[in-house]
Amino acid sequence: MPRFALPWSDPGAILSRVERWLLPGECLLCRWAVEPTPADVLICAPCRNRWSVLPHPQCPRCGQPETPCIACRLCSDWPSGLMGVRSAVWLDPPAREAVHHLKYSGWWRVAEAMAATMRRTLPLPVDATLVPIPLGATRQRSRGYNQSAILAESLGRLLDLRVALLALSRRRETTTQTALTPEQRRANLAGAFVADGVPPARPVLVDDVFTTGATLAEAAAALLAAGAGAVSGITFARAARPLADAAAGPAHQRANYTWRRA
């Protein structure tokens, strides 16, 4: 048994050192130089502080910020067992760029900074099991990884929670949801997921972005059909909608304007 670890005995440490040598020490978002730290995050603290936390009060079920005198209808047609969905920040320009790096640019370690923000803002039970939303096989082969799984694993490490990577799978490929209406999203995802085996006792779905909730609702329906008693969900970001912007108030709108001008 060696008395000390050789510098080349840890593949992760080797890759980290090579990455620092090949790439400049700068934030992925603002491109300002950053000092190397043990955490080795790819997004600097000022940029992470620009991520806008969702305001309160929120719908107790779906987490949508409430607008005075307007009842939440976002979750009215969700499966009855889907409860307690929450998002950490708004999908405004600073957060959108981080999500884009994670999903489309191959920077999967951005999930570490995103998970740290989720850890601070989203309470989770100690017995929860994180269940990432699965990608279709074609899209995962193209991307090389599932961004929701990377995010769930990063959050699981931070909170010492179990991650069930194989609890859900996709029965079929679905078209991209970007340009679809809420009704089209629901139709596109109908029956897309299936639970593999017995669901975890306390499943928490994990995804990168909440837009209409259709993906979480369909994934929850698959877990509930397989015997889950109740399902909750968390996402890093939530797409702002007209009523959500109104609930966020002038401070959120000013933050967006400031970012666009920068």
C-alpha cells in the first residue's frame, strides 16, 4: 500500500489539470478571468448572483408565482399525485445562457453551479430519490449525455441523495418542444414515458427547465401508474410567462433590462 497518492493516480485530477492548462481561467458567461479554486466552478460568483430567484407567494402545488386575484390554472389538469414542483430561478438571459452551455455546448460541468443554486433555494426531504427526466435515444447519442441526469447527479452529490438513473425511460422519440403551444406539448408527450420496475418510495423528478409543466406531468403519470404514492419535481429554471412576469414585479423586469444592456 503506497504511503502517498501519486499525482497521476487520480484520473479526475489529471483531467482537471489538463483542462486548466488548455483552457483560459475565465467564466463561461461573462468571460472575465477567474482564479482557480478547489471547487473549480465554470461560472463566476457575480454571474451566479444574476440568476433571479422566483418570488413568493407561489402556488403550493406547481410553484408558479401567484398573481393577486388570479387563480393558478397551470396545474389544474395535472395528475392528482404530482405535487410540490419547484424551480430555483427564472429562465432569463443569465440563466438561459448557462442552460444553453449545458445542453448544447458540451459543458456538462456547468451543472455543478446550477445544482449549487438549486441546493440553496429548493428544500428537499432527506429520503428523496432524484429521478432525471430521460432523453430519447437519438438525442442522447447526438448530445453524448442527458443534461437532466448530469444535473440530478450533481445535486445528489451535494445533498447526499440517491439518484435513480433508470427509474424512467422513453417509449418513443418526441419532436422538440421549443415552438409548440401548451396543448401541442401535452399531445407530443402523451405516453412518452414508462417506469422501469418499482418506483422509488419518494421520487423527485429533476429537469433543467420548466416551461409549461407538460414534461413533468407526463413523467409523473408514468411513475404513478407504476405504483408511486406521490411524485414531486424540481427544475433549475422556469420560463417566464406574462402572468409570471407580473408576479415577479418591477425588480425582475429591471434585472432583465440591465442584463440586455450589459
